[in-house]
Amino acid sequence: MELAVEKINAFYGLSHILFDVSLRVNQGEAVVVLGRNGAGKTTTMLSIMGINPPKTGVIRYRGQDITRWPAYRIARSGIGYVPEDRKIFPDLSVFANLDVGRKASRGGKPKWTIERIYGLFPVLEKFAHRPGGTLSGGEQQMLTISRTLMGDPSFLLLDEPSEGLAPIVVKSLGQCIEVIKQEGMTILLSEQNSKFALRHADRAYIVDNGAVKYEGTIRELEANEEIKRRYLAV
């Protein structure tokens, strides 16, 4: 098992946000955490990444307890994080944003290079010398994902990648996810856009009011009209 989250409870100050959340992601899987806005999806991601560590519970990555690790150490272990709010460097060029994410090779050729990123998202090559802050929202999302890939992660956390984007950009992001899956990379994404997520994931969890309400394969979820109506408003 690549990632195991076991009964984590997370807080913001005195506010209890996650209640005994458990999930697992096997190697090479794409798993989605679905739920409405404010359900606890982003907090789950922040807990896994060590940015808002859980108060109780355990997070294991490749069998190792990483619950109390700082975020930089988790990143170095091979987990790449694409945040919901993108956090690009607005005054740096597209090329410089990508170069900042470059991870030194530890022997062997890195899987992701700037040339390969440009092949995945040609618009980034077109705007290579533009400041990142001048890009559209969709282009910034492409840049954020690409910067994370430049670190050659083996596990990718994608937090709300399609939020606020035009359908044509969402389609491009879906193609990117498929390419990454073909590389054998393990993916955990959070999404409100269930149609987008179910198209690219293998299994799904539904989080509501900070707790896991459903777990199953995509086929099982698509066949469960009651669950979709109750938690996804589908």
C-alpha cells in the first residue's frame, strides 16, 4: 500500500474539522476524495502533506509513519502537492517557476524535464518568458501542476484541480492526469466536480462534514443513485 490514512482528527484552532478520517491508496491507483465545499477535502490534503498535521491518528507512506514529519521532509520522500490556490511565483517567469521546482537527480535521468512539460502543456512554452502572474487561471493551474512534476514525485496530491476552470481547460487537465497515470504515478485528488473526477479515478471516497461517508470503486459509485443524490447532488 502506498498511502494509509488511519482515523485522523484535524483541527483549526479549537474547531474540529476531520473526524476519524481513514483512506488508502494503492500503488499506481488514482483515488478521488469527493465532497461539497467545506466538507473537509482540503484539510485532508493538508494533513497528509504535513501543513496541518492531525492531532490524532496515523498517516503512513510506503509503510513509514510520516504523521509528524514537516512538510519539506514529506516532499523529499516523493510526495508532490498541487495546492488548491496554486501558489505560483507571480513575478517570476513561467520558465523560472518551473526551474524552481526542479529536483536534483539522485542518479539516473529525471522523468520530468522542462522540455517534456512543454510537450504536455505547449502553452507554457509559448509563454515561457512571461511572468506567472499574467497567466489565466487555467494556465496557472497547468504551471502549478508542472512545477510539482519537475520535482519528480512518485505520489501526487491534487487539490481541487478543476475548480473555476473553463471546460476546455478541464479537458486538458484530464489528459494530463491520464498521461501521469500511464507513467505509473499514484494519485490522490480532491474534487467537487464529480463528473471530471469519476472519469479519471479508480476508486472514490466521499467526505461530508469532516467524515468519510462512502468508499467504493467508480463503477459502484456510479450505480449508487442514493449516495450520489445525498452527497454529490447528482
